[in-house]
Amino acid sequence: MSDIIRRDPRAEWIMRNRLHPLHEQYASQEEGGEVRGPSGLIRKFPHKVGFIGPNGIKRIDRLKGNATAPKGKRSAAAQEVQLPLHKVDSPDYYIMVVADMVGGRLTGHDKDILGLAHKLIAEQGGNGAVVAVCFGEVKEEHFDTAGVDRVLHIEGEAFEGYAPEARVQALAKVEAQYTVKHWLFPDSIHGGCDLASRLAARLGERPATQAWQVNAEQTVSRGASASLDITRQTPKILMLLEECADAIDETRHEATPMSLDDVSVAAATIKDKGLMAVDPNAIPMAEAEFILSAGNGIHNWDQFHEAAQVLGATEGASRVAVDDGFMPRSRQVGATGTWVTARVYVAVGISGAIQHMQGIGQVDKVVAINTDAGCDMVKRAALSVIGDSEEILAELMKLVAEHKQTSLSDQAEENSNAA
Amino acid sequence: MVIDWLPSILIVVLLLLGVIGMLRRASLWRAGQPEKVNIIAGLMAMPGRYLKDLHHVVERDKYMSKTHVATGGGFVLSMVLVLVVHVFKVQQQIVAWALLGALLLMLVGAFFVFKRRLNPPERLSKGPWMRLPKSLITFAVTFIVLTLPAAGILPEGTGGIALIMVLSIGVIIGLGELLFGMGWGGPMKHAFAGALHLAFHRRPERFGGGRSTGLKPVDLTSAVIGVAKPSDFKWNQLLGFDACVQCGKCQAMCPAFAAGQPLNPKKLIQDMVVGLAGGTDANYAGSPYPGKEVGQAKGNPNEIITAGLVSQETLWSCTTCRACVEECPMMIEHVDAIVDMRRFLTMEKGETPNKGSEVLENIIATDNPGGYAPGSRTNWAADQNLPVMKDKKEVDVLFWVSDGAFDMRSQRILRAFVKLMKAANVDVAILGDEERDSGDVARRLGDDATFQSLAKRNLATLGQYKFNKIVTTDPHAYHCLRNEYADFDKDGALAGVEVLHHTTFLNQLVQSGALKLDAFKGGKVTYHDPCYLGRYNGEYEAPRDLLRSLGIEIAEMERSGFRSRCCGGGGGAPITDIPGERRIADMRMEDASATGAELVAVGCQQCTAMLEGVVEPRPQVKDISEILVDQLIEEVH
Amino acid sequence: MPHKVISLISVGRHPQSGRSRRADQDSRAVELGLKLAGTGLDVVHAGNSEEPVLRQYAGMGLPKVTVLEQAESADALPALSNYLKAEKADIVLTGVRSESGESSGMTPYLLAEQLGWPIVARVADIVEIKDGEAQVLLALPRGQRRQVTVKLPFIASIDNAAQAARQSAYGPGLRAKMAAQTGSTEEDNVRVNWSEAPAKARPKRLKVVKAKTAADRFKAATAKPQGGSGKVMKNESAQEKAQAIFDLLIEEKVIR
Ligand SMILES: Cc1cc2nc3c(=O)[nH]c(=O)nc-3n(C[C@H](O)[C@H](O)[C@H](O)COP(=O)(O)OP(=O)(O)OC[C@H]3O[C@@H](n4cnc5c(N)ncnc54)[C@H](O)[C@@H]3O)c2cc1C
Ligand code: SF4
Ligand code: SF4
């Protein structure tokens, strides 16, 4: 950012025009009612001093904001529009959406499916309600804006962690207790697909898997490793692909709790022994989601390994780094090494030879750190920084270390709040 | 009296023992698989092959060739005459003089052998081979003295019993090496096995200036596919191994050995000898496989080779560059043996290392090693306006595109070549998506089943169309089409068709004036001979002619032409990627840099990929067609 | 007592060429079976015993493949569940989803339901079998693993994260025995009413911006599309460059 002071005539104009629809927004951005005048001098803006209190009376804050929550946040909240409430009274039927709830929150995939559920109700007619069925810990605070009419939260120790057997028994009981029109699951690796298949086998229903175009009558689903579109009558149980419909964003919903009468389950034959602790470097490279990869442009190997550790990244390497004996062969990325699928691949001092590029064809975001702005890796990268790797890695490590400090204290705070 | 007869008796005894040894040796070869040879014709052709073909190779080392003629020729002649003079006691002085002459010739030769052995180069084996010149000299000197009386130079009975005893010891030492050792596995075994190897060579086409480089098809219905044990080799392959003189010329040329990969072709052949005779390699006195200790290997004719005799990495290190075969004075076929053993590893054990199995699986499922959609094979040519055979049916030149079609770098070569053909108004078409991988990689990786299936399907496609020439930019496909498809071409799809490499074809176009080219103005240029173009197909001149036609004076590398060093890209070696101390491509690039060249001209997409894989700074690498296209004078119509 | 391990195999489909091949997950199931039971592994296919792809599986070193001979349109389930019951299987290994046909991935679940056995899905490895209980690693996204124990007998569907299948060798594959038994004749009647067509490409969801103001609409219209060449930072300070990388890592949620 340059520090030359520039005028923004439009902003000034809006600030002057109190009837402009954006006036409030602009006015609230200005800190303490101070405006930079045309000559660059600071001017007081009398209309801006103070704020409108909850009861509509203008107040002047003599504590300069120290007594309240930070200004930016509050004004953003004030800006939020109240969406119209969609109410369903004593529904005739339900559409059950068994959400993945990764980390206790609705995923994007879950939200798409909630959107689809409403679409099905609109097409089918009748007084249907969309139910989010969830297990275990729930942290989601925005069921209402995601299109959830009812929340069926099935709680109990038996359902915690990995408990597909208990969960499917509960779902079968839901089926018995409520009028369920459809069961919708995300066709995902987060458990949705597994649970859906179990339920389908239990209820003797033939589900549609990898469904992506669904209406009340017809479902189009993928088959034969996604090479086939199968069109059929929309079945009771559906496992849906991502983006099967648009998420709800223009209505608010009641999200009233529902309950299941009987939550007793038989003893599990599958016992969860918990997640295994994984060292990023023990993750098979092909599966790693974040790789820090070293090439011929690395001169300080200790620093590189430290950086990988600080960033929590899996280490990769170009063939030259392997040939020169700095990295084991199993770390080589490329034509004769591993083909990786990482979401982020940071290539440090790698020129981007074609054989190396073959290995990162499926990577989402490539970041290049290189001294040569003309090399092929820079052409491939979403973000390239031109400079000495050692210097940049050092700075990056500093940033990450700071970030960890603050997020640790954040967590500590959260924990104490919870306590 | 008896004492007088002692030398003669010793000669006969050692001769008999030698013959017994040879028969036993022959029985070892017969443990191999049957292979039809023409025995009479072979034996008749043998002296010629020895004098012409073998010496053509030995001739590259003038010193050794003269030495060998003197020693070997002298020995054969004197041995015959020794029998005449000392066993059959023919009393003519003239014969004795002739014997003396032959022995002197041999003595001179043996002296030079001795000299070479004073400070032997690293490639030569030591051990028993170090005593050979001494045995030769002993033989010559002993028989010279023994013959002196017969020649009338010394009176009969000179020296009395003492001399006879000394000479008898000389006879034992000399003939022990030369006759007994020949049959019982001493260094002289090479003479007897070598002679028979020349007579019964598995590739008789190689003699008389011919070339035979295509691999032999494997029988897919046999109980074990490929070579698992020494006895699975053909009998004449075993015989060939026995002919090895451990001269190490192969080792000196082997790129894998130089790169420190665990392969030494000489040791490999010697291990095959250990395998066919049974025993260990403890007596081997040459360079080891880099990084492997000598003395650990053991085997016998009926034991799996890779279970103790030769490690799998050794077999997978080979780039099938044929430098060893080209250099071997005994015309031993290393590559055949290596691929035979690979066939067992791939087709019976399923142990192709590294990316090998993935590549093979891709070839099987998609007809290309990269596993790309077969329907995208012609994508590169979307803007090239190239007719496909399916529409044309008949054409003068069929352009075999090869799997370079899927690789962005190789596509530049393809486009350059297409542009040149268009400029010369060539009537050309491609097979388009009907083309399949030639099968080269599959075959070198030992998967002959897949190669055969590809060859048959490609031939079936080719058989539907009419064309006069097939031209390809890929020397590997060129080799398959030209030398290996014939074994499967039952319907004559390629009969009468000229198979050409693009450099040959372009050279024809330039010579006939169909292509007009400007002089090249860049810096120094060197040329790298691709193995599959040069050694496999003998094309050394066309690419050079083309460069010369641009006014380029080629700065030749130390190793060029038939001695060109491999880029490391053949035989599936980049796929199996056996670690060494260095990269073959790096060494080749050093060769190129040493000429001071700024540009390396090549005639192969694989060489281009390998050499461009060398870390910068390095000379640029371009296919000849790319160089030509830059100098093309386009006529504006 | 060695455990009876059965791997179920189907005809796969190469993603690029669409040709038949040994299915990736199924062959991993065979690989895991070989690890658990060696040559005692029973490999079972419901379908045509002439199918060449079976030889590709056999090339992994199987002396024999059991084929429950049945027509392609027949339902594989009854034949398989009868076979598993008769053979008293302890562990049954399948792929997660087949590569051809409906690819619903329901086979292991339906078998489990019919047999009353537990099913563990997306297995990366079976570490140990002890006292009638198996220690199983489940594959979670991005190399994460969950450990569970499950009582024998059970069914496991094998994830792509499991040990890759060994190479298939031509010779043994060619010589393996195809032990055919009669399979089921029950037709799959539901499927008859479906229509099938080559998959249509799914449109990528555009970032629909429900613009509330002209400015938003303008921004949405002129926003740089995804893809294209990336951002290059040359002259900024090292600190700023690091910050840019850091921001990207945070945005992509690889640093938390
Ligand atoms: C058959 C074959 C297979 C191959 N397979 C593979 C494979 O699987 N994987 C693979 O990686 N390669 C493979 N290669 C090798 C490949 O061609 C390249 O040689 C290799 O990838 C280059 O590695 P590099 O980028 O680390 O080295 P270089 O090409 O030397 O690149 C080093 C880079 O670091 C930059 N740099 C230098 N100093 C600094 C610094 N201080 N700070 C930041 N940047 C700096 C330079 O600008 C340069 O861009 C293969 C080659 C062949 C022929
Ligand atoms: S073919 Fe080439 S790489 Fe193979 S052994 Fe002979 S010289 Fe060595
Ligand atoms: S194989 Fe040939 S070149 Fe090699 S050592 Fe033996 S004789 Fe010499």
C-alpha cells in the first residue's frame, strides 16, 4: 500500500449525501468522525460523532469505543438483514437430511442438500418439513439460515465418535416414528455414504448413489465410475453429490428441536479406538493435503526441515534434491516419483521441469518460491514469490509461529469460556 | 628310452584330457533349450566369421588385433605341427622348421600379450588371465627347444634326461593351459567355445556386415515364460556366454556401469558362466557390479538366477543401448540375455520395479504408457490439418506419430516435422486414434505378451491401408516397425513398405531439393546418436548430412557414431529407475559440453527428454527437425 | 487356526479408456487378502468365468479363482451370500464401489445385512487378528486413520488408501484355474426400468452473487475468473511475500 493520501470523491459525495443508500455504511467506516479534507488536513465531521443507540437516540461515546465491542464488528451485525421466516406448522411429512456435520458444523455439502430438500418439498407440494438429523457434538449456530425447519439431535454416548451401528439403529427408529418421505445423505467420505448404505440395507430400500440431478419424480445419478448417468424414479433414500442443489440463502427457518422417543441401541460389534495421531511426514505423499517441496534451490536443509515441521506440511522433493542425497527417494514428486493430490503445494527452489510437473497435475494451488521469475513453476503457480528461499522461509516460519501463539491463546480462552 | 617318449606321451594325455573336458563343457551347454542351427554350414562359415567379422571388431584396437593374430594363429598352426612332429614323429626337417616358425610367431605374440598385462587397464580381468601370457611363453619356448633336434639344429639327445624332465614340465604347464584349460574352463576356453559360438551363433545374420538387432519373440505358451534358470537359455546362448574373454570392452562402454548402477555386462556374462557350470563367482577377478561385493553370487543350471546369482536391479539397470554388444569381440548378445531374464521377472513374477508395473498396466488398458484416453491421441494435431488413413486409405507416406503425441515437448518435434513435410508437399497421412503404442517399452520391460498383442493389432490396422513408406520421429517405434514386427506380420501388412526414420526421410527430401534451407547461424553444434537409430539401425549419416546441409560443422563428441553413449532413456530404464551414483544423462551432457557446443542436435524425443532433464546451465537440446524448421525457406505461393 | 478370508472381485473399468481391467479397490482387497491369508485366500467372482479380466486378478499369484457362473443381468447377491455362508468365511473383503454397472457400493452392505455380520467401510488395513477380533484401520480423508476393532466374521470394504495391488503377471494369470460353480439366476428387475446414458459433464457451479447493489453486480461481473496465471510478487519485501503465502495457507485452511 502506498502512503500517498488519495481522495475518494465518490466516498466524499456519499458522505455528504445523507439520503444515499450507502451513506450509513460509509459514515460508519470513518473512525471517530474524522475526515480528511480536500487539502489533506484532518477535519471533524460533526454528523458522525457518536452513534445511534439501541433505542434510536443518538449517543456520543466519550470512552472512544473502549467500553464497547470493536466498532467494525458491530456495524456489520447492524447491517445484517432480517430474512423472512419460513414456518412449517404440524407438517404432514418430513424430509430427513442426515448431515455430515464435520467438526460439529454443517458442511457446504450438507447445506446444498438442505437446499435440495426444500426444492423437493416445493415440487411435491404438501406440508413438508426439512429435518437436520445430527449425532454427537453440535456446534452449528446457523441452522435457521441453512434451511433447517426441525433439528433432530440424537444424543447419547453410544452415538459419539465412530458409531455407525448405533446411528443406523437410531435412524431406523426415526423411520418408524415419523412419516419420512425421503432420506437425504451427502455421498461423502465423512460418513454420509456409509450411514446411508447401512440404512438402505436395513430398510430394504434401493438407494440412488452419487445422485446429482434430483426432482420429485426423477433422479439422475452417476454409475460405472462416474462414466454413466442413470435416470430413474426418485427413490426414498438418496446419496447426493456436492452441488446437487443451491443452498438456502433467502429465508430463515424455525430450526425447532424434535426428539426421538427411544434411543436405546444394541451393543456395538465395531469398537472405536479413536483417531491415530499422524505425523505429517508419515502420511503417504499421495494423500497429503499440504506439501512443502524442496528442489535444487534449497541451500539450507536444516531450515527446510524445520519449516516443514513448523508449517505442519508433508515434505516433498524434486529429483535433483533426491539425487544429491538430501531427501529420500520416497519423497520424490514427479513422473518417476509420486503423483500427489495436495490442495496446496509449495515448491521451494524447483524449476518446474516437465517430469516434475507431471507429478503435481492434480494439485489445487501451487505456490512457488524461486529466484527465477521466468521458470516454469512460476507459470504454473497460483502465487509466486521471487526471492531467496532461505529468507522467505525464515519470514514464513516467523509468521506461522506468531499465529500459533495467538490461536493457542484463543483456544485457551475458548476453553475457559466453556468451563 | 621311455624318458625320450615322455613329452609325446604328455602331449597325447593332455590332448585327451582336453578333449574330455570339451565334451563335458558341451554337455553343459546342452542343458539349455533346443534351438535349430545349421551345423555343417555353421562350421564351414566359422573360419570366415573369425577372420572377417570378429577381427573387424578386434581391429578397433590395432595392438590387440595384431597380437591376437600372432598368438592365436601361431598357436593353432604350431599345435597342428606339434602333433605332426612330436606325436606322429614325421621326420621331415621342413615340417620341423615350419613348426619353429609358427612357434616363434606365437612367442612374439605372447610377448606382446605379456606387455599388455604388465599394466592392464581396469576393464581387463586379472586372476588366471594374468598367468596366460606366461603359459603361452612357456609353451612356445618349450616346444622351440623340443623341436630344435628335429630341425637338425641340435643333435638328438642334447641335454639328456635333465633337459627332458625340464621340457616335460614345460609341456605340462604350456599344454595344461592351452589344451587341458581349454576344455576345463581355463582362460583358453574362449578359443574353443568362441569358435563354436561363431559357428552356431543365434543371430547368423550379424555376420558378413549384416545387422540383427530385433529381439526374438518369446513362446507365450511355454510352462515358464522367459529365462528363470540358466538352463532356460537356448543352448547356443549358453555357448555364447562361455566364449567371453573377459576383455571388459563391454564394461568400458556400458553407461549403467559408468553411472555406478549395479550393472557390469562383463560380470553379468561371467555370472551366466557360473550359472551354467555351477559354483560361485569367487574366482572372478574383474570389476564388480558397482556397489556389490564379488564372491556372494552362486548358482547352478537349475537354480533361479535372481535367487542368488544376479540381483534384479542388475537386470533392470540396462538401457538396452547395445554398446556392449557392438563392442564385444566375441559377438556375445548381452541384451538378449538381459531381456530374456526380465521376461521371467515381469511375466512370471510380476516384479517390474518402480513405475514399471504402472506403465505396463497403462499400456494394457489404454495402449499408451501414460494412461491417457486413447481418444485424445490426435489432439496435438487438431490444428495441423493432417489427413487420417481412415479417410485417405491410400497414401505415399504414413507418418507414425508414436506416443510423443501425448507429450507436450515431443509435440514440438512432431509439429516441426509436419511443417517440413508440408513444405516439401509430401503426400502424408497419420493413423490418428487408430495408432497404438509400438510396444517398445513393454517389450524391453519384459512384457512380451503385451508387445505381441500391440504388434498384432497395429499390423491389423496397417494392413487395411496402402502406403509406400512409414516414417517416424521415434527411433524406438522405428526399430519395432522395421526389425521386430516382421515376426508377427503373417499377412504382410508391411511387406514392401520402406520403414524410415524422419532424419533419413528428410535427408532424401533435402538431397532431392524438395526442401530449401537457409544456413544455420547459431553457435557450435554437436550431434548425439540415439542408440535405437545408430547401433540398432545403422543410421549414422543421414542426421549428420542434414546438419551439414545447413552449413553446420559438427563438433563430434568423443563418443559418437557406433560408440555413442546412451542418454539413459532406453529399455525402460527411466521407468525402472535403478539408483546409481550419477545419472547417465548427466554424463552424456558432460560429453556434449566438452565439445563446447551450444546446441545438442538429436533425432529422438526420448533423448530430448532425457537430455533436457539435465539441470541447467547446459547446452540447448533440439531435435533435428526443429533445427531444420527454423532454417526453412518458405516459398510464398 | 488360519482364518478363512474371501476377497470378492468384479470387472473394473479404466477411467480413461473405459476398457475392462481389474478394479482398483477390488485388487487392493485381493492384496490385503493375500497379506492375511497367503495362498489360502479364496477369490470369488460372480459372473462369467471366461472373462479375461479374471486372469489379471489371477496374475497376482492366485492358483485359482472361484467363479459363481451367472449371467451379467443376474443379481450377484444371493449367490454370494450362499457361498459365504457355505464356506464359513471369517473375513470378506470387497471394494467400496465397483467401477462398472450401478457402482452403488451396496453389495457389502446387503451381504452384511443378509448374513447379520458387521461391516466396516473404507478400510485402509487390517493390522491384526486376535481372539476372534480384528484390529482395523479405517481411511479418513488426507491420510488420517481411525482405529477400530470388530468381531469376526465381518465384511470390510477396501479403500483406495489400502496397500496398492501387486503387479499382475501374465504367466500365472494365464495358467490359473477358473473353478466355476453355478451362481444365481435371479434377474435384477428394478434396473430394467432405468435408462442409462454416458455421463454428461456437470457444469461447475458459478459463484452466483446475488448482488444487492450496483457495485456488487459490477464486482461480480468483472471479477477475475478462476484459473489463468497466478500472482507474482517480485519487488515486495521478504516479509510481505511471506505474508502473502501465509494468507493463502490460512485461506486454504492448511494452517489452522
Ligand atoms: C526420465 C526422467 C524422469 C524424471 N523424473 C523426475 C521426477 O519424477 N521428479 C522430478 O522432480 N524430476 C524428475 N526428472 C528431472 C527433471 O527433469 C529436472 O531435472 C528436475 O526436476 C529439476 O529439479 P529442480 O527443479 O530441483 O532443479 P533445478 O532445475 O536446478 O531448479 C532449481 C530451481 O531453484 C531456483 N533457485 C536456485 N537458488 C535458489 C534460491 N536460493 N532460492 C530460491 N530458488 C532458488 C532456480 O531458479 C531453479 O528454478 C526426471 C528427468 C527425466 C529425464
Ligand atoms: S546394453 Fe548398454 S546398458 Fe545394457 S549392459 Fe549393454 S552397455 Fe550396459
Ligand atoms: S562379454 Fe564380450 S566384451 Fe564383454 S568381456 Fe566378454 S568378450 Fe569382452
